[in-house]
Amino acid sequence: HYPLRRQRQMCIRDRGWIPGDVADDLTDLYRAHREVEHRLQMVGDAQTHDMPLSAEGVARIAAFCGQDEGAFRAGLLERLARTDALTEGFFAPGQAEDGPELSDHARGIVEGWSHYPALRSERAQGIFRRLRPVLLKRLMRAANPDEALVALDGFLAGLPAGVQLFSLFEANPALIDLIIDVAGTSPALARYLSRNAGVLDAVIGGSFFAPWPGVGPLAEALGRAMAETGDYERKLDAARRVMKEWHFRVGVHHLRGLIDAFEAAKHYADLAEAVIAALWPVVCAEFARKHGPLPGRGAVVIGMGSLGAARLNAGSDLDLIVIYDAEGVEASEGPRPLATRAYYARLTQALVTALTAQMPEGRLYEVDMRLRPSGRGGPVATSIQSFTSYQETEAWTWEHLALTRARPLAGAAVLMAEVEAFRRDLLAAKGKGPDVRKDVAEMRARLAVAKPARGQWEAKDGPGRLMDIELLAEMAALLTGSPARGVERQIEAGRKGGILSDSDATALLAGYRLMWRLQAGTRLITEGTLDPAKLGEGACAFLLRETGEASAAALSDRLEAVAGLAEAVIVAQMPEGAQGAGHGETGSAVE
């Protein structure tokens, strides 16, 4: 290695990056380090770089180097300190430049940084003294510097350590812009980054900006991460780590305009599907270890709602149901056998726990199973015989509407195909019922009471908003017997089936697309209600860019206009005087 290393050091010196005497010192230090390394590997007969932990082991290496133990220790420590001093000047050059003038409030925040865990060590403080003026100058360029400073303060407060991250910032100034953009717009992304700064390695390496891999490669990556440990809980934590890295990546890409709300929605849905596809066999294997293999033909996991339609936002939960076919088998065969119904109920609960349990790496998703047959009162797992019989003879219209978005995600392939074939046949048959429009009108009235619009920029709830448009789209799919799951394709099915005119479809799609862009952007910024009057300038600029509007006032006006047009189309599709209590858990059908 020496000739190559020597060549590199000469190149660094020739370019004027380091003085000639520093290059000579580093060359000598490198050779000394290599000599010790070679002797360590010869003594241990292994590829190692670690010094022995015992005094006897150190003495042996010292003797091999022709020195007594004391002289060897002193020389090694001196060389390490010398190397650190020389390279520190290369990776973190210069003295701290002057920072911008700060207000008294901002100065108080900045002075508090010295007490944070990330700035405990002298080395971290030394690097940060040079970095701080750069950070503050970039902050001054933000749309709202005070807001961005508070967000950055929260990011720094959450860092457990700072040396490596601060060094990365100095060596890669573009990361500073990324941090300020994230901190000033999305607190959730900033919190994740403060606790998982290692994700920036992918940013620097370029893989962070590679094309989206899709469901298959994502599921494989999750599977590999879980396969690296034999412990079940560690597998679940590994899945959380990988999922959150990709979830963060989608959020940053959306925030910075690399993808729009619709691309982000597909990426979030791909990730959720990959998680379920990778996690389901792991959960089944762990459950089978205790209670025996899955009785009969096994089970399938069905995605409902937005997951079934493959369109999620940053804060979406997962609507799931589980269907199994025991094929007449009454109980499992294992160390602790279970009756078949109890087996699949507990297996389903194990899947929900695997997704929702709070672990060191957090949780994967919140899960909602209210869309299962019979709602909250029904079993958490349903046999395929009970499922098909219920849907054909007992299910309410809202349950058939929910099936317009159902999609098998994981499990026995043959059973998945059978469930999908049944779904298509059922929609073709049940959409001809005379009470569909009346039932939808009743559901819509219940939703108006249960979930009114909240705020000026409400995108999800209220007349002409997302849930209203999605409900009509599901009705159009049911009335036409269309297997389409996405809103756009369901509206198109309604147009082709003569339910909606061209102008009706255009009004619904215009409203839906604007509302989705606003809803997806909102969920990236906050988990609560969006108040434009209290929205920071960075977040406001992000939403305006996403929706294509020039000002907050223009966005408000457009929202009201498209919602009004969509509402008019929807009201025209409802039978006159169709009001009532409705049936079942109607609020879940379009979520």
C-alpha cells in the first residue's frame, strides 16, 4: 500500500492542499501506523486493527516492534495525537469567520447551544465555532429567519453527539442548506434527522437521490435487514430502521421539490406494501414456531382504503383485513396447538403488534381494522367462506364501497387471486342495487356531521373536499361494476358508464388533485390542523409551490372555487330528500 499512499500524499502536496513538511510528516506517520498494523495481524493471524486489551498483549506487540512496553505506548500515543493535529487542520481548516448580527432573542437561543449534548466535547465545540457563522448566515436567507432558527435549535437539541455530523457539514456545505430547509419546514423530518444523522451518509454518497426502487427491491432490503439477526424483536427493530430511512427520503424529496405530492403518495404506498410483504412471513414463521404451521391454505393480508388505492401521505395509517382458508382443518399442529379460528385471530393480532409496537426504533405504522366484516364487532380475521357469504347476503353498501379499494398485499398467492376474483364479481353484481345512491347520500350526511371542515385550508373533510370526492368516486365504481381502485380511474369509470358528464369528471378531478396536493403537503408539515395565519413562511412557500399558487390568498380563493364546483357535482348525484341515519361505520369507508 505504501507506494499508492505515497503517490496520493504527493498529489495532495502538489495541489497545494497541504505544505510539503506536513506531507512528509504524514508519510512517516502512515508508515509507522502500518508497521504496527502488520505486526498486530501477524501475531493474531487475522485481519485486525485493534490493539490487545491486556498489558501482556501490548507488551508482546511492543517487543515485536523492538521496544519496551513503556516506550511503545508513549510513541504510539504521540503519533496518534500528531496525526490528529495534522489532519484536523485539513478537514476543518481556518478560524471561525464573523457571523451575522443577531437580535437579542436570537442571541439568547444561540448562546444556549453550548449546553446541548452534541457540544459536550472540546473537539465538537472547536468544529462548531467554525460552523456556527455559516449556519447563521444561511439561516438569514430563509423566508423567516426567526422561525428557521427555532427549528434549527430543536434539531441541535436532539443530537446525541456532534463531532461527526459537524465535520460532515464543514466538508459538505450543501448539507447545511438541506438541514435548514428541513428544520424550517417539517419538524417531523427534523426530529428524525436529529436522531438518525447517519442517513446523511447516503446523501453524501449519492444513493439518497437514486431513482425510486419500487416494491420488490424495498421488500428485499427489508428482508435482508431482518435476516441479519435471529432474534424476533431485533428483526422488527431492523424493519423499523430501514422503513424510516426510506420514509425520511420520500419526505425530503417531496419537501425539496424532487417529486410532487402524487409521486410521494405512490412512494409511501410502495413502502407500506413492501413492509407488509416482508414482515408477514417473518410474523408467520415466529407464530408457527410456537403454534405450528398455518392451518389449511393459509391467509392473505388485504390493504383497504388509501393503502388499497396505493396513495398514502406522510402520516397515513394502514387499513387492513385478514382473510384465511382453513380448508376444514380444526386446529394447528405445534408445540402449543390452537383452534383454527383462534390461531388466525392471534396471528392477525401478532401482525398488528409487529407493525404498531413502540420499540427502540419507534413503530412502523398505526393500523386500523374497522373495515373488516361486521366492523369493530367482528373477528379480526375472517374465513373466506364467512367473508364471501357476508358480502353477498349481509354487508351494507358502505362495505361494498370499501371493497372498491381493496387490494391483496401478502400471503398465499392462490388465495390472493381468489379474493380478488370474488371482489370483482361482487362489485359487478352489487352495483346494480336500487339503494346505492340513497345509502351513499345517508353516509354523506353522517360524514358531514361527524367530520366537518376544520380551518380555511382544510383539504380532507367537508363538502367538495377529499373524502366527499372519494366517496362519489367509490359510488361510481360500484354503480359501473368497475374494479378500479384509484380515484381518477373510478371517476373515469363513472364517465364512461354514463354516470358523470365530461364536465362533471373535470370538476371532480380538478378538486381532487388540488386537495390531494394540499393534504399531502399538510401532513408533511404538521399532524394537526393547518392554520394559514400561523403557518411559517418556509412551510407556506412549500405549500404554494406544491399547489402552484402565487399567494396564500390565491390558494384560499382557488380552494373555495374548486370545492364549490365539486360539491355541486356530488349533490346532483344524490337522490332528492335522501337523508337518514345510515348504517355501519360509514366514516371508515373512504379513509
